[in-house]
Amino acid sequence: MASGQTSSVEVTRALLDRTAAVDEQVHAYLHVDGEGALAAAADIDARRKAGEQLGALAGVPIAIKDLMATKGLPTTAGSKMLEGWIPPYDATVVANIRRAGLPLLGKVNMDEFAMGSSTEHSAFGPTHNPWDLDRIPGGSGGGSSAALASFQAPLATGTDTGGSIRQPAAVTGTVGTKPTYGGVSRYGLVALASSLDQAGPCARTVLDTALLHEVMAGHDPMDSTSIDAPVPPVVEAARRGDVKGLKIGIVKELTGDGYQPGVLARFNESIELLVEAGAEVVDVSCPNFEYALATYYLILPSEASSNLARFDAMRYGLRVAPEGIASPSAEQVMAASRDAGFGDEVKRRIILGTYALSSGYYDAYYGSAQKVRRLIAQDFDAAFTQADVLLSPTAPTTAFRLGDKLDDPMAMYLNDIATIPANLAGVPGMSLPSGLADEDGLPAGVQILAPAMADDRLYTVGAALERALTDRWGGPLLAQAPELTAKGA
Ligand code: GLN
């Protein structure tokens, strides 16, 4: 675009055509805003023509996760509860993205209220993995990862409370970063668990991810947990991509038993490539990570049950009249509405969280979980005295089949075993493709973790590893994905 070879309108139109051709099979989008995207693209083209100095991503279209408030565009968080809601304002990240001149292609699918690892909990039907349409694209941000992997969008936004940016990236051969907690504003995002939620960038390359990270991040007075400090130099780091002299810690507790052999093989190959590129590898142990999943599934439901209490059918959202009651009380309307508006997984977590917070059990469950959370953060602190970054597989397996884990919450929860510690401690993490697992030929992901506010280290290491891996593959991993063609074409 900058050199005049193409225009934002041309690119946007091509992406909209692609969506018209393939999204019937993938179902990445819940809402496409062709008209709005083309208008924004035309505006950027005109400004470029007039000689205005524009940012690196000006004119590059983007897909937005459907829990980010977008002025004038529906925002459902994957729930019937919010169906038909059109926000009167933009989330700060969305405002930042619009200001940087990125046309919004539309809103992409997700597990209801971001609870899940497969996008099957969306009230509007699942998204399919472009590598194999019978498999899950990860979750909760499966719409984002599938839109990228099926070339319906070059950039997407995500949110990561326990892995919802990184795990979808891993199972679709794409890249995603969960920034340091407080590095990106939460204002205008439908809240899941406020002390864990963090919005971040999703893309197909490490540099693209860094460019979007820079656009999304920064201090926001509208978010009380926003960090008032300069955004780490992520773009510079992604351009440099150098690991010479860096110490990389391999977390003992995040490999081995329970990980698919092909995922581990690709992980070990990544370690070898980093050593070849000049990094030093050390083994580190984080003994309390063993309790991360249990801790998360007390803290998350507790916060979620509190956050979701606002959907009471009185102020906004779905309102359902209880059947067979002539003049129902407010409480009867609330109960009927919450019964109709929330899906099974959301109800499960509200019940769990309400129980964990109840007066008789608060200390035993929520209180204990907060203490273990501190121990997990201390494990990170200790590990980062031995290593500059930590490395692990992102998810224990490649994409599983749709339906396989839907009736087994525990199996679903185990997908996030390697990603959850970072959310509990507030540290940043990235997932990038490590290659195809031998057993099934599906993409696996490698996770990089860094200390809080050292997000740039993710990009230094990620870019170096991506370069070494793409040299080995002879091009990007997604070039090996099967071609999607329009139904009947
Ligand atoms: N899969 C995890 C969960 O179900 C993570 C969700 C998220 O990061 N939003 O809670």
C-alpha cells in the first residue's frame, strides 16, 4: 500500500470475497461489516494519496473478537444474553485500532463469555479449524485463529484469561501474544475474570503480531489496572530477532507426561534451533505450577460469577418472561432470563464460583487459591533469576475433533495446563508455530514466557525462532495447510 502497488480498498475487497467464498465452512465470523470496512479503507487510501504520514498498519484490515465493544456493530461475547446488543461506544483497544487506520472487517466467533478451549461453547455454533474442518480451532478465540489461518483476515484481536489467544494460535499454526497484565486496556471488553483477562494481538507472523501489539497497547485512564509506563519496544525486538547470549529456561513441569509425542518432538526441535542460533538453555523448575489448573478454576469462576451477575435482565441484555406466571416478580424474571440466556458451561462456572465465594467456604477455596496464586508468581520470579525467558509447548495436543471433549469439562480444561500459569502471575506469553506433529500432520505451538513488562523479549526470541523454523520448512507453515475452496466450486 505504501508503495502504491495496491490499495486498502483492493485488499479489503479481496478479503471480503474470500470470506464470502469460504466462511460458510469455517464459520469464523459472527458479523461481517463489508460496507464499514470498505468505507474505512477508502478513507485511508484518500489520506495516503493526500500525502499524510500513516502508521505501518494503516489500511490493513482486521477481525475483532466479539467481546470487544464496537460502536455501531453487534457485540455478543458468543452469548444469547447479548444477542442484538449494539454498543454505543468503542472499547479502548478498538478505538486505538480505528485511530491507527485499520478497517474493521467484522466480529469473530468465540466460546460464550470466553469460557472454553474449542469455540464449541459459542451460542452461535462452532468455528472449524481450516487445517481440518472436523477439528476445533482452539478457544475461546477460535474465530480469530480460524480467520487468520483461512486467510480471511491478516490480523485479529484476542483476549487471554487462561490461554484463549495462545492455544488457538497453537492449533491453527498462527501467532498470538498475551501481553503483560495491565499492558493493554480492558475498558470496553466483556469481562470474564478481571484479574486474569488481557487483550492481545493475533497474526500470522511474529512481526505482524508486534505491530498490532504496539497499536493496541498503552496506558488507559479508563482502566484502573492499566500500567502507566511506556509500551515495551516490541516492534524493534521483532525486527531484531536475536538470541545470542540469551538464557532460555525449559520448565520441567510443562513438558513430559500428558503431552502428545509429536508436540514434544517439535518442541525439542525448537530448543535445538535456538541453541544453534546462540542461545544457552537451562532447566528450571516451577513446583507450584502443578496447582495452577486447580487455582485457576477457583479464581476464574469466582470472578466470573461476580462479573456475570450484571446480566440480570433488568438493565440490559436478554429478558424472558417466565412461563405460566401472570405477574412475575423481578426475581422470577431474572431466573427465567438467566436460564434462557446462559449456556451450560457458563452456568457450571457461575455455580462453581458462587460456591467458592460462599461465606462458609470462602477461606477454604477462594482464599487458598489466592495464596497458591502468590506461590506460582514466586516460582516465576525464581525462574527469571536463572533465565531471560521460559519455553514450553503451548498446548499438550494438536487440535482435537469437534465434539470429542464437549461433554467432559475436565478434559477441556486440561488444554490450558501450560498457558494458565502466566495469567495467574500476570506475565506475558506468546505462542508461535513449532511445526507439524508427525502423528496427525497438524500444527503444534511453542510458548515463550517473559517477566512482566519485558514483552519485547517474547518478540526477540520469537522472531529468531520463526526465522530458523521457516528456513527449515522452506517457507511459512501455513503454506502447507490444505486449500479451502468454496463449496461446490
Ligand atoms: N480455556 C480457558 C477457559 O476456559 C481460557 C479462557 C480464556 O482465556 N478466555 O477458561
